[in-house]
Amino acid sequence: MSDVPSDVFNQLMAVFSEGVIFAFDQTIERKRHYLIPLLVQEHPERQNWWHEQEDVYATARRVATLIYDVDQKHWELDIIDKQPFIENEADL
């Protein structure tokens, strides 16, 4: 496995302050590519009632997919919802 390239890591940093969730338990493998969903909480202020994983996922939305190509040993980020990435870009 290779390191995440700096351009992908910099994109990820933009959503770290949003409390991004790497949903490794929802990772799928398709044609030697691992697809890891990235979620952002809709209401992080409600975290005091999160007791189970399902509670966290119930109020989260998918914003991107982190993809690892096993054959090429390459990471990429497929952004589905650009808003969380744009909102925090200025903070970097």
C-alpha cells in the first residue's frame, strides 16, 4: 500500500474540521479498487445522543469516496458533495 498523495491529503484536510467519518465498515472492493465512503455529520451538535454506530450514520451524508487502486498502488478522491470541501478550504 502506498501513502496518500499530498493533493488528496490536502483535499481531505478541508473536511477534517467538519468531523469527517471514514466509513471503513462500508468499504467495498470492486475490480481491485477499495471504495471507502466519507461521511459528514448533518448535526454534529447532537452527538451527545449517539450511542450506537447507527446513530452516527443516521444523521450523516456521504460527501466523497476515497479510492485505493490495488494494482496501481494509487489513491484518489471522488468528491460527491463539494460544499464541505469548499467551506473549509479558506481555513487551510
